[in-house]
Amino acid sequence: MAKDVRNPEFWNKFMQRPEVQAAMRSKLKYESAAEAAQRTKLDKLERKQRRYEIMDELMKCATNIKHLISPMFRYKITQQYLWKVLCEARKEGILFCDKLRQPQVYHRLQAIKAEITAGPYGVAGWQAEEEVEEDLMDKMVVEADCIPGGIDGEAPDRKQVLDRREIQGVLDFGQKIKTEGNEAFLNENWEGALTRYCQGDEMLKNFAAEPHLDKENKELKTMHRQCLNNKANAALQMDQWQTALRAAESALKLKMDDEKALFRKAQALEGLGRTDEALEVLDEVEQIAEDMDEDFREQILDDVKERREEIKAIEHKAAKSFNNMFKAMGDKQVFGSGRFLADGTSPPPALTGAEERQLKRIKEQDEYRAGKLKYELEQRRKEGKPLVDLPQEPEMPTPNKPPLGFRSSERTRTLTKAQAQQLLEELFWNMGLKLQTVQLSAWDAMAPTGVTAFQYGTGEKSCLSQPRGLHLDQDGNLYVADFGNFCVVRFATTEGNDGNGPGGRVVVGQRGKQLLDVDYLKDIGKPLAPADGEGVLLKNPIDVALNADGSLLVLDCPMGRVQCFEQGAKTSLATVMVPPPRSMPAKSLAVPEAIKHPRSMLRLSDGSLVICDTWSHRVLKYNKDAMAPELLAGSPNSCGCSDSQLNFPSCVAFGSDGCLLVADTNNHRIQRFQPGELTGVTVAGSAAGKAGDGPWELCMPTGAERWRW
């Protein structure tokens, strides 16, 4: 039957419905217009109070959450759902920001945003109504579209708020930048260190963790303050006083009683000539030092005392120079009667010492020329010659006699290769040396010319790029760590690259394809996944060795690890041998216990590995199935030229008596360590760490071979 409201039969059946009968049995409540208006007003006030509570909680969330909610916060459907989520979070006893990051809540917010932006096919009715205060929307827009520092710097304290995972990525990157700056500072590369510290400052000042993440915020603040102090120190080394002063003042804003920042501020003020302010800052440092331990207090007070004496010496020297200047002005009658000439004009300025010497030299030269001319005229008169030579006709230029001002090219001669070889031999013989031609006889099959031993394939794209580590097995196969091409190449006399002759073949990695870094800010809604190509690709291989079972051990320099690759297995992934899989994983390569940029490794007969941890200035031994490495030489993360320290070691070898030989590159020496001892003896080069070119001196040694006594 059609729904005709004018038909009585329709109303009879309508009244028989259960819900209609239940409504008729209930007590009817009539509401006047005034009561309805009052109820509407109270509901509006309640929704307003809820909006302010939601806004207070949203300000504690990360910026990406604010950016998602900002364009749809004005709609009632969004406010109703956010209030529901807030009530559930309070009931469950969790934070509002953590509740919003739950997958079901986050996806529901994205769905609401899609419904709002769908136009007539989306939300409608009361859900599509807009109800929000302008101050709330202005605050939401500013926080969502966060510009650190504000436009033109009107909000210097505004930062981008990150969650726990994002802020950990920022902390790891900041630690890496700081470590690289410290390495450059230790090597006296002030400009490089200042660049790194500036990068760390520019990054760390723009981010902050969520307010409830107290530990992360404290770590971020401490790291930023350390970067600023190091930045001021590097700027002082380069005499950039204004940069150092600004960095020190920024560090003091983070911690007012930072003694390092105050001391470097005093140094910057001293360099700018503001000695009175520098002395006041040193007084503050002394007051802070009174509350410290005795050792630190004495060291700080000694530094302050030394700086005070230098400032007083500078002031005394300046006062003495000022007095000498006024005395000289008095001697020159600058303020006396001789200040003006008779005609009222000022006398010419007095000549400096250099100008007086130059004027005297010119006068002496003029007197010499006049005396020489007079002597020549007297000689001409005695010889009966005319005092002045008559002008002559100019001579015409010829090919054998070019005109004046013509520069003839130097005479050259082209030599053949044999003549050049003979000439070089004669020159070296006269110098007491002997020129020898070295041929790579062992690799004649690979390089018949005796020169090209490290090339595979044909053309420019087939050459090696920065080959580093080498390994020669018992069958005569040569393995090369191709650093610049991100792969390991095997050379063998039985295989060729194109069938035309012997060559090389890539056995680990892919040529020209590098393992990329993990992007911590990519796919923040998904679990952190390994980098693309993990277990197959290499970043920068620097050394290679052959395992007992025929597998290859590859040392990856930037990754600080050793991987084991099965030869010929194209589907299996590599196994990480160092660091040991069961050991505690390091947070990043910048932490002190991590291996940093190793340059070489050595596999021993018992299966253990010895690694040159170059940037940590130490040599480590990883025994088989051990959880932690054994320190063989060096002081971890501390370089120097003492007997127990190393400075960027590059290679190791073992002597016949079991002693360890280390190529201490930046100390320009070879150190020998007896088994179980951490104090070495210099067997080649300078024990003081000085470079040289003498018979017993070295300059940046990077390799060492087995020593037989």
C-alpha cells in the first residue's frame, strides 16, 4: 500500500506499531520556547568548554597530529569524535596523544577528513555545521603549520613537536654530527668542526619532544647546549669573536649557570676588546665554581686566574701605548703653537719611519745617478768623444735579428721513450740512485703489459674505483674490495669477462648500487624496517678475507661491521659476524662502544677476527662465539702519541713470536705490542709522532706485513 497520509487505513496500521504504542503510553513532556532556548544555550556552553579542553590536550601532541586535525577541527563531527577519544583516554589512564596514535583512532580521523572533503557526498546536517572560536582556530593553524622560530623570527621559542620515535632519530643524527665535529676539532680542522657544530645547532633548535617525554627533552636540551659550547670553542680558535659570543649566549639561555658557556663568553668579549665585561663574566664563573667539587673548582679557578692575568697584561700594554702616543703627539706639538702655519692652514702630516727611509733611499739614488753621469761626461771629454751621441738610423728587423721587444721561444727537443729512459737513468745515477722498472710478473696473465692488474671488462665503466683491501687465496684467486663501486671483485686466470681473455667478476654486492641509509622519518605509521637491499648490497667495502668454509668476509667501512657472504648463493642473505649477533646492539654508530670507520681486518687461523677500529683509535679482537671483543691495542675513543695510544690505525700484522704490529698512521710509526700488553714499542718511525722522509722515518704508513726477527 502506498504511504498516503490522507488515507485512514495508513494511520490505523501506523498506530499498531510497537514503538508508536510505547510512545503513546509514555508521559508526554511539554517544553516551552524559553526552556528550549535555555537548554540550547547550556548545550552551546558545554560544547565550548569541551573545545577548550580538547585544544589544551592537542597542544601537547606532535605536530603531525595537529596538521591532520587542523583543517577539520571547526566541524562538529570532528569535535564530537575527539571528545569521545579524550573521554576514553581518561578512562583508560593513557595520554591523549598516545590514544590518537592508535591505528583505529588515527584511521578514523583520516576517514572523517575524507568525508568532510567529499563535498555533497560526505557529511551533512548537523555534522557538517561549523562551530569554533576564532582564537582556537588561529592557535591551531599556527601550531599545525609550524614554522620554527616564526616568520621573520617573531616567535623564537616555537619548535616542531615530535613523538618518541621521531625525536630518537633526531637525537641519533645530532650525536653523529657532534662526533664528527669532535673528530675534526681533535685534528685541528677548526673550519670543518665549526661547520658540523653549526649544522647540529640549526637542527636541534628547531625540534622538541612532546611535553610528557621529559627524558627525551632533557637529552635534546643537553645535546643542543653541548653543540653550542663546542661551536663557541671552534669559533674562538678561528678568531670569530661575534660568532663565539652569540653561541655562548644561546647556551646560557638553555642553562644560566653553564660554566663553559660563561668562560667562552669571557674569551669572546676579551677578543672584542670589551675587557670590563669579560672580567664581570669571570666573576660569575668564580661564584659558580665555589659550589663544585674540589678538583673541578681548582681547575676552573686556575683557568680564571690565568685569563685575568692576560686581560690585565693587555690593559697595561694598551695604557702604555696610549701614553706613548700622547707623548709623541706632544713632541710633535700637535696641541701646541705649531699646530697651524702662519697662513692658518695645518702643516702636512709627519712622515712615518718607512716613508722617511724610502725618501732617503730615493735621494741617495738620485745622488748616485748624478755622480755617475758627471763621471761619464768627464771620461768622454778626456777621450775626445762628443758629450751626446748623435741619433742613428734604425735597423730593419730580419729573421735572424728580430726587433726589440720580440720574445723568442725557448729551444725545445722532442725525445723518444728510450731516450727519455736513458736520460732519467743518467740523472738518477748522478744522484746516487738506481732507476728500476718493476713488472707485475705474477699477474702477467691478467695484465700482460705489467701495468693494468686491477681492471675487469672493457671500457671506462668496467674499471675499479678506489680499490682498497686485497686477499689472495691458495688457488691464486685475487679478491679486491672495490670501495667506490660498492662491491667485491674476484680475479682468476680461469675466467674471463667477455670470453676474450682473463678478467674479473663481481662476487658480492652489485656494481654501482650502494646500500642506502634507513630513513627514520619515512612511513612513520609503520614499524621500522631495514634498509632496501640489506644483506645483499654493500655501502663501502674496504677489506675482504676468505673464511675456512669458502665464504667471503667483507668489512663495510661506514656501517662498521663484518658480513659473511656465501659464494654462488644468489638467494641467501649475508650474516653479520661483527658485531656478534647475540651482543647488545648499539643505538647508532656514534656511540662510544660502536666500531667507527674501520680500515682493515685480519682473520686468524682459529677463526677469530682482528679489526682496526680506525676512528676509535684501537685494535679489537673478536673471538669465535664471544659476546664482547678483546682490546689488543689503543685507548678507546682517545687518540695520542703515547706508548699506550694510537692515532687512526690502518693495518695490523702478527710477528712470528706472536707480537702485534700496528701501522699507527697519523703518528707516522709502526708500534709493536707483546701478547697481553697494552703498552707498545716503536719499531719504525718516530716515537714522538712526527713525520719525516729520512731512512728511519715514516709519513702516514697505512700497511704492515708479517715481521720475522
